Amino acid sequence: MSARNLRLTAQLDWTTLGLVLLLVVLGWLNVVSATAEADVVWDMTGKAGKQLMWMAVCAVLMMGLLAIEGEFFIRTSVIHYALVLLLLMAVLVVGKKVGGARSWFGVGSFGIQPSEFAKTATALMISWFLSRDGRPWHTLATRLQSMVILGLPAGFILLQPDAGTVLVFGGFVFVLYREGLSGNVLLVGVGLLVVGVLTILIGAGTSEYPWLGEASGYWWFLVTFASLGSLVLWLVHEATLPRNRKRMRRWGSTLLVGGLIFSAGIHWGMEHVLQRHQRERIHVLLGIDVDNPDADYNIRHAKAAIGSGGLLGKGWASGPMTAYGFVPEQETDFIFCTVGEEWGFLGSTVVVGLFVLLMLRVLVLAERQRSQFTRIYAYAVASIMFMHFMVNIGMVLGLAPVIGIPLPFFSYGGSSLMGFTLLFGILLRLDAERFSVLR
Amino acid sequence: MELKSRDLEGRQKILGAMVLGVGLIFILRLFAMQITTSHWKNKAERLTEEQETLQPARGLCLDRHGVLLVTNAPSYDLMVVPRLMGDVDTTALASILHVDEEELVSRLNKASRYSRYKASPLVRQLSSREYAQLSLELWKFPGLSIRTRSVRQNVQGLASQIIGEYREADREDLNRDDRYQLGDYLGKSGLEAQYELQLRGTPGVRHHLVDVRNNVRSTLTELDSMPVPGSDLTLTLDVQLQAYAEALLEGKRGAVVALEPSTGEVLAFVSAPSYNGNLLTGTGRGEAYDSLASHPWKPLYNRAVRGTYRPGSIFKMVQGLIAMEAGIISPRTTIVCNRDIIGCHGAHTADDLKHAVVHSCNPYFYEVMRRMLSQHPDKDKFDNARLGMGWWTDRIERFGFGTDLGGNLPGTRSGLVPDSSYYDNIYGRRHWTFRTMYSISIGEGELLTTPLHMANLAAIVANQGWYIEPHLVRDIGGRGKPEGLGQHIDVGVSAEHFEPIHDAMQAVIEDPTGTGRRAKLPGISYCGKTGTVQDGPRADHSVFMAFAPRDNPQIALSVYVENAGAGGEWAAPIASLLIEQYLTGKVSQETRERRIMGATYPLDPQFAQRP
């Protein structure tokens, strides 16, 4: 037993654990600051104290995870996954409705959010599935089955609805990319993003059309997009060698038609699917004028809080924007505002740097594995972290739409902290076993 | 097509680069938001820091004896914070505030546009009574609160035109001086505007941090400062004389200016009709202002400094003085009253200077003027007139005519003293002679003077050849008279020449046939001169200037009553009442006072029949 523990402490990646611990402690300090003075709204001992308790629980959980053989997680992946799917279904039925979404189980004064655990379970499941012998990525069956594994939990979460977590599931595309998914998929994704943004930007305005009068600027965009696309298609056709022409034509026209359909879908969705406040949030992000002065209330105040921090910040627990309730959700999704306001540019840069270091470290861990399972799982951890990092901080900096999604280890909330503890605990244990794995 | 696992390992770098790239973008974005611009910092300060301006007490206005003229009084503005208001019953609120519901809604919208979180005024300057009523109902309307501010109160409602208005700064004021913010008050006219810098004091400031509900959470005391009150303004006015003069002129159009000859200090400064300046504060300001502005007698027009009138006969003394100084006449010079060339009045055939003044003999001063414009026997009549006018204008201007008199009084006009180029412009060079413009010799014609000029003339005569530029301010904040105020000016006529003029002016009052006999005062020997100025088809303007007592004069004044009749009929008795009041502190001529006080237009019954 003692020899085993000795080996574990020797093999454990202290860098990762240290970064995680540092982030948790920094996060807690900010939660304390964000909730300390807002006694008009919340009971002070409540949030910071609860979070401290969750941290203790997670410390125990982490130690427990490190003590469990990695093989256990590999073998029970399917069970975790199935359990989470059941929970996700159950929460749709018996969940507590908070802020329009049914994503919580209420247990006394605490709440549990199954979607936080779904990320870990799905990461285990996809790692197990892809690392099994005889399931090469390039077969269509494997690809489709992978899609189903990722799509099922994402679908249930979408029904809650919790767009932020669904977006996180989108991060699994990076895992698949590492395992052989064509890079073109990422490029097409970027292309679609550009088309989508242009559709919204141009569709929000109106244009004057000859003979027809004024109408949405979108039709103008659609016509330009179609004719330019055809022109490019024809030019490419002329420029390529005859033997490649057929393939080029097929790909090109698929992209053009797909892009047109996607654009039309986005435009229709903006007008008919999204509710007014959601449409306004997107418009605010893209810098389109919105009549409603409250549309950008959250993000305006979040940016004011961060921007007012200056180089060194206003000092811990001394930022009036966070202390006096100007920033909404300031201890959860908008926790980075507290960092920006109170710790300034230097502190924010350090926090961003710590996250980047942690993610890069996880990528290093991933590539040093002999076990394919561990490698895929590590990529899943990095991707989930990356999505949270990108969407959360992007949101408070006004670079991404306002989507409720916590900042890992920083935001107040037991489920989130526990979910990420699970994610990293399993990773650390698997990594510590890297020399004992033969596969 | 299977990719080699070595190729796939390279993808680690691409993913790592993406992580690094996003991190870098965030750091750049943070740099742009936190370091390169203060935009967000200012925004946060606007949200979290509230500066409460502590308005200083504005300086008071006192009369020359320290009697309070203008003081500060509390007034109440109803403020609204739109965010706290919620769904409000505008009908009920409108009925409580006594405003139109539509108007109320538009004001509420305007407040929302300014700020949803900060208070903006909904109704300004409620009276104490309105405030008391409203405060009972206020609890029903969240988001409404009362802000106390200070407004001006003219204690006796005197001298309103000269003291001027203190009211809300307009857009132009805000652009000119960034010390003022929307809703601040400042002196807009008269002395309130002229001495704004001294009166306003320095505001203090108290910094608060507020939370999202606009509750004050903490104070930043290290930045706070206390307000410094404005300086008190001690005026030269004598409040008793001013009040009496305003009372005497009630129901009439005209002006009274009284000076202390030895100092140039203005003792009374009345433009009639006058009004009570307190009408122009409070919720009723707009209505009161409109009725004043549209009144046919123009009460807002300060006749004492802006009314330009022909001086009439009182100007004859100036003519006599400069002619004596130039040696053109002597007190013994006798001139025949030739009524063929210009009309005259009273029974006399040939007068010396004294009698010419007493009789106000027009041919005498016609001849004096003719001699002044014929000083070059070698030149023809055109050149003589032109050269003579140049000489004459110089001397007249030394009496302050045609100038603003330099005493820094608000809104003064210079009037007009025609010179040779003035006539050149009208008639052409060498196209005019003395015959063309002789009417200025008796203070008619093109000459234009204000009641202030005429009072100043009385002071010059009283002082025998000099005056101090008339001014209204005695002291600012205990620091004495502002530097440069009230220069000593010599008019260039020797004191000896004033003796016959004084004799004549005393006779005007004391001679049983004198035109100013109705101004006689028992026990006070003083000097005066009437004037009766034609005003087209309307009744003549009644003019009087005087100083008293003759020896060691204490007061010099001019009285101008528009379309009242002869100078001796109205202006002279008014002046006598004022003189007695000022010198003795009481009025013995009760019949005279009753006649003046009870008078209404038309004052001259001769003109009652005229259309």
C-alpha cells in the first residue's frame, strides 16, 4: 500500500494539480469578493462559505479519484455514460426550473446539475469507444457512432435548454480532429461562422432595391453570395486540370449550396426561432444598434467593470462595480469581471495565462500517453476546458455572445467544481499510470 | 484514405496554437480595454460614483446702509429616478402635480432618456405650500423625491431691473463655462449676471459610491471639499430713497436716477413701470415673464440706462458753461429774445445768462450756439459750422454725453452727441450750416441722452466741474470697491463759471415765476432746472434735474416722466419729494405727494382731448 502510494506521488503530474489548486484558490478569493458586500442581495456567509465547503468536498473527491485504479474508469465508461443519460432524461421531467431552463435537481438547499457530469461521462465514453480495437476512425460506421455518442447527451441538454453546455459539447470536434477528422471540417466551420455573421449583419439592415423598394438587406446578400460563388466555381473549374474538375465541381457546388442553405437557415432562425432578447444579444455583440437600452445591459456593465480595472486593478474586495451589484451573475458566469476590476490588467493576464498553461499542460500529458484511451480522454479534457475558457472570457470581454457557462474552477457553484474535479482527477490518475500501461 | 499517426501527432501543435491564440487575443483585448482607453473606466465611474455638489450660499445684496435687498430662499424641485418608478398612475400623479397628463408623460420620457438611474427634475421650484401638500402624497410614488435648492428672493421687490434675474443656465451658458451643469442656476441679467463670479462662491463636492439601486454605499471623503459662500454685494443704493422713488413713479412711465455728487454713487435707480423681481421665480415664471414682455409699457426695459431721450432745456446749462469757458459769453452778456428765429415763452425781452436760464430763453441759447459755431471769421459758414461742431462735440463729450459714463453699470447706452461727420453723412460735406441743426442748441434735435446722463449732469454742476463715474457697487465681500470703479473726470470748465448757473438754478425753484416753483421746499435751498421735451403729437416729456442742498450738495438727480407735460408740473415736484425724503428722512409736502401718487395717465389734461 505504502509503496503504491509512493509510486503514485512520484508519478502524479504535480504541475497540473498545482495549476488546478491555484485556480481554485484564486477563484474562491474572487467569489468572496464578489459576494462579500452585496448583502442587500445575498447572505454573505452563504456563497463564500458554501463554496469553501464544496472545495473541501472536491478535495476529498480528488483524493478518492487518485486512489482508484484507472482501469476502473475505462471499464465503467459505458455505465457512467448510461447513468448520465438517465439523469439528463430525468432532469427534464423532475428538474427544478431555474431561469427558464430545467437543468437542476433540487436537493435541499443545494442543487445538482447533471449536465456538468455529462461532460466527464461523455469524455470517458468517446475515449473508450474510439480506443477499442478494430474501430478505425475512417470507417463511416465509427464516425456515425461517434456522432451519436456525442449527440445524445448534447440533444438532451439542448432540450433543457442550456445552449452553453451544448456549445461545450461542440468542443469534442477537436478530439475527433486529433483522432483523424479532416481539418477541412474545421475550415468549413470557420467558413460557416463567417457566412453566419455576414448573414446577420447584412440581414439586420434594409436596402433600397430597384423597382421593388425597400426591403431587408438580406436578399441583396443572398444574390451577391450566389453569384460570387458561381463565379469562383467557374474560375476554379477553368483553372484546374481536367482530371480534377469533376471532383472540384462536386465539392464546390456542395459548399456553395450548403452555404446558401445555411445562410438562409440562419436568417430564418434569427427572424422566427430566436426570441427578441436573444436576437438583441446577438445584434449587440455584432455592434448593430438595438432600440432596447437594456439589451446590452449585462455586457455593458461587465465591460465597464473589467475596463475600469486599469493596470493594477482596484484591489481585492474593493471594486465598486462588482461589490455594489452592477455586474449580473458576478460570482458565477461573470466572475472574470471581478478579476478584471480588482486585479487589473496584470492580474487578468496572469489568470488567462494560468488557464492557457493548464490547457497546454493537458495537451502535453495527452501526447505522452501510450494508452490511446488516456490520450483521447486528455484531449477531451483540454477541449472542454478550452470551450469554457473561450466562451466564458470571450463573453465578458464582449467577443462572444452572452451564453451562460461557468469559468472552470473559478465560478461559484458546486456542480461545476465537482464536474471539473472529476474530469481532472481521472486524467491525473490515468496519467500517473502511463508507464504501467502496455497498450 | 488513412492519415499516418505521425501526421496526427502534428495536430497537437495546431490545437496548442489555437489555445495560445485565444489566450493572446484575450490578453490583447484586455490591454485595449484596460490600458489604452479610459472609456470603460469613465463609464464605471459614471455608474458607481456619484458626486453630490454642495451648492454654496450665493452672496447677498445689501443697500449702502447694510439693509438686505436680495437674499436666498429655499425652493423645492420634484425629482424623479425613472428606474425606481415602475408602472405609475400618471393620471393620479398629474392631478396631484396640477399638470397636464400628456405633459407629465413627456417629462417622464425626457427624464428616462437622460438617465434611468439618476434623478432628473420633474417639476421645478415648488413653493413651500405646494411642497407641503405634495409631501403627503409622495410615498405613493416610488422614485419621486424632493431636492431642495436655493433661489433668490428680492426682500422688498425693489430695483428688479437693475438687480436682474437668477435662473437656470441655458445651453449657451453650459457651453461657455463648464462649471455649470444642466439644472444649475446663474445670474442671467443685471447685477446678478455682472457679478456672477463674485456672488456664486465655490461649490463643495461630496463623493459617494452608489450601488446598482442608487443607494449610497460609502463615501470617498479624501476628495471632498466644503462649499465656499459667495461674496456679499453692497450696493450704493439707498433702500428708502429707492422705495420712495419707485412708489412715486408708480403708474407712470419714466425714470429717476439719484447720485451722490461727491462719490458718483447711485442712490436710487428707478425705471417705471417697475415690477417685483420675485414674480420671475417659482413655477409661475413663464407666465409672469410673458405678461411683462408683452406689456405695452415695456416694464422689462430699463429706462434709467437704456431710455435715450432728448434732454431739453436742462442742456442749456451745458451750453452756457462751455461758452463761458471759451470766453464767447460772460455772465453779463445780454441777448435779445428774438422770437422770430425761434419760439420762446414767458415775458422777457433781453436776458443775461442767469435770467436766460431762469426763463429758459430759447433765442439766448440759439445765439450762444451760433457764436460757438462762428469762431473763424476768415472761413465761410459751411467751414465755420464744421469746425465749430468739432470743437463743440469734444466739449460736450467731456460731460459724459455720448459715452457710457464708465461706471460699469449693466446695460448702459451711450446716447448720441452729433459731430460734424454725423451731419456730413446726412446732408453731405459742406451742405450744412448752423441753421441746419440749430435745435441742438436748446437740447432738442439729434441729441440723445439717458436719465443717467442727466443725473450725472446734475452732479457735474453740483461739483462745479467734475464728476465721478456713476456706479452701483460699494463693496464686494468686505474687500471694498472693485479696482478702477468710479474714475474722477474733469469736464474742463472752471469752477467760477458755475456760480451764475447755481444762482439761476436756485431762482428756477425759488423765484415765484420760476418754472420749478412747484418744487420749492421750505428750509432747503437747492438748485434745479426743468425741461419740457416735445414728443411728436403726444404730450411732452416732463424733465427735471436738481442737486441739493446748494452748499455742500448731498444728492444730484434727474427725473424723467414720459408724456406727462411740462417739466415743472410733474418731474420737479417728484424730485423735490425725493430730495426732502433723502435729506431729512421725512416728507412735509403731503398735498404734493398725494397729487403725484394719485396721478394716472393722461397726466396733462391739455392732452386729454388729443387723439
